[in-house]
Amino acid sequence: MYVDKTLSGIKAVQTLSRLNRAHPQKYDVFVLDFMNDTETIRASFDTFYRTTILSDETDPNRLHDLKATLDGYPVYEPAQIEQLVGLYLSGADRDRLDPILDICVAAYDTNLDEDGQVDFKGKAKAFARTYAFISSILPYNNAGWEKLSVFLNFLVPKLPAPRDEDLSKGILEAIDMDSYRVEKQAVRRLQLLDQDGEIDPVPTDGGGHKAEPELERLSNIIRSFNDLFGNITWADTDRIRRLIATEIPDKVAANSVYQNAKQNSDKQNARIEHDKALAGVIVGLMKDDTELFKQFSDNPEFRRWLTDTIFSATYDRPGRSNPDGAASEP
């Protein structure tokens, strides 16, 4: 198996557990992983190695709150829900359902700003997910919830995602593939802990808004950079420091897909979108800052440090940055 994307948590377990599938001609397995470190993969499997315990119960009362919030947005009317569900249960073709949904999508685009769209879509997903889980194990007789669930399952896939620029344009022409080489770095054996794991219940929260990230104190970032990579000969050290401390975090934090993942998903998925956004920013620096691009591409330690630093600066500290955190001269 070749792994070319960041994996963690349940996604890592689901992906790598495919290697357990049996076949008469299968005698051994081999994983060539370009993206993940062994500790992340081991920690992901530890949770599910023995007995997995649910840390808390899922609160069904949250469905009342989610429905009230969704109903308050000018996206759909109760009559549209009744009309779509009636057509769906009568076996109507999809071309009779789509006009109703298209009206709601137009209202979503017109009446909601970006924060409102993020909040509505996140809460719609949370309602559909929570109701599907709870209704499968408890005898609910709430027709309104059932109808809203059917309606949202049709509507959510049609809601447009935030627009993002195509970061792949021109990348193939800019990369010299003849300069790459295959190098075996390590073979690891992962030992899982012999203990029970714990997972959280189905999340019933959703929505959110576009937040301004609070960047880590610039002086701390620069100090860490100097301590770890001060021995690298840079043509313009001050510019590299400025890029790492301010410009790159600002660009990554402004990525709409990453923002959406922070608001509507867990930290693991937000990290995946962050890493994609960071890679896009680095590719954008390829022309003007070849040194930084080369270190990010060829130096695993530098790439890991920069990725962790930018993620910490843009995810772990929401809110506006402290003006007192201005960088001092290194």
C-alpha cells in the first residue's frame, strides 16, 4: 500500500486495516508511507486495539436546538419540506425534487453571508448525522424530525462549498522530476499498548463562523527557527523569518477550505486541510523563494517543524492576535 496523504484517528485505522483482507495468494503486506510518522499511526490504532469505551452518551435533546436554529435561517420554508418529502415518498423522479432544492440553494447563496453559510451547513450536517444515529437505536415518533432529515439529506450535497483557487495550475511544468530519487529511510515495527481505549460520542454540535486566527507570538516562532535551522545558509535570512512568522501563517489561515474544516469538522480533518493549504502556499513561493521551497521539499525535519508551527499558530489559538506579540529583532 502506498500512502500519499496525512492519516490519523479513525481514518488511519480504516485505511490501513484494509491490509487485513485475506486472499489465497497474499502472504505479506508492505506499507510505503510518504506522509505520516510512526507515532501518529500507533496512537491512532491504540484507541481501537482492545475494548473501546464510549466516553459519554449522545444527547438527543440537541436535535431540538439544531432544528430551531436551522428553521431560523432564511433558506427553506416548512411548505417546501412537506412538498419535497411528499414527492419523495410517492416515488417521484429526481427531476421533480431538484427545482425545490434549487430554490433553497439560491436562498442560501443570496440571504447568508460566508459565516452564515458555514454555520447553516455545519448544523444541517450535524442534525442529519445525529438523527440518523439516534433513530437507529431509539423508537422516535417525531414526524417533523424525520421529514427534516430527509429534506437535509437531499439539500446538503447541493449546497456549494467555499470557492478556492486551483493551486495545482502549473505545478507539473515547474517540477523537475529528474532531480528526485528513491531513498529508503527506515523500517519500523509498531507496538500497541495493551489497554482499553475511549472514544467520544457522536458529536451533536455544528456550525460556527469564520474566525480570525491568533498567531503564536512571532518572537517564539523566530526563536524556534533560529535554534533549529539557524545553521542553514539562507541568501536572505530576514525575509525567510518574515515569511515563516507572518506571511505564510496569514495565507494559510485565510484558506476558505481550511476555515470550513476548522468550523465543521474535528481537529484531525482540519489538520489535513491545513497541510493542503500550506503545501499550496509553499508552491506559490516556488518562483520567488526557491530556497524555502527546496528546504520544505527536501528537508523532512524542516517540513515537519514548519507544518506543526503553522498549524499551531492558525488552529490552537482562535481570535485576533495580540499586538504585543510583535517579533523582536533576532
